[in-house]
Amino acid sequence: MTSRKRTADDDKLPIRMLHDRVLVSLEQEGERKSSAGILIPATAQMGRRLAWAKVVAIGANVRTVEIGDRVLFDPEDRAEVEVRGDDYVLLRERDLHAVAAPRLEDGQTGLYL
């Protein structure tokens, strides 16, 4: 087994998502406002809460989402990864609960609702 040193060129290699994987970027997690206008700090403990994220890359077998869509998922079922200094979450398509995109206005309900 040989060991190879990591070079600056390794950071510039193209990355392709495989199978049914979806790479998402988490939306800003910070202070929120309730519908009544109450400010909820980012440190407040919440019950089990789903999270929204933006799709940045998809695998070849992904059928229901496209790059740029917003997706709803359970943040406890996630694998985090750092790519070129940015943090992302890697999910399987079946772990998505909902998709929000302007192209869905034709009455489709989606596969995972």
C-alpha cells in the first residue's frame, strides 16, 4: 500500500454524485421569528424539527429533484461533508420528505409525501 501526498490539484478535481445521492447546502440556521413576531434564538431547544436545504448536486439515478430545488429532510439522518472548504449534507433521495420548486405548480404531489 502506498501513501500519496495530497496536492493543491486534488482540490480542483471534478466531483460527480453517484446513484441516488443528493448533496445539499443547509439554509441559514439562526434566529427565527414565530408567526406572532416572537424572536426565537438559535440556541433555543426545539423538539424534532425537519430542516430545509438547497440542492447543489444530484446523482444519476435521482428522479424527483433538480439542482436549485429546496428540499425538506430530517437533520438527524444526515452525513456531513466538506467540499473545497464549504460544508454540505449528503442524503439519499428516499430520505427527502418534500420538494419545493416553481416547476411543481402543475399539481404534482411528489413521490415522498
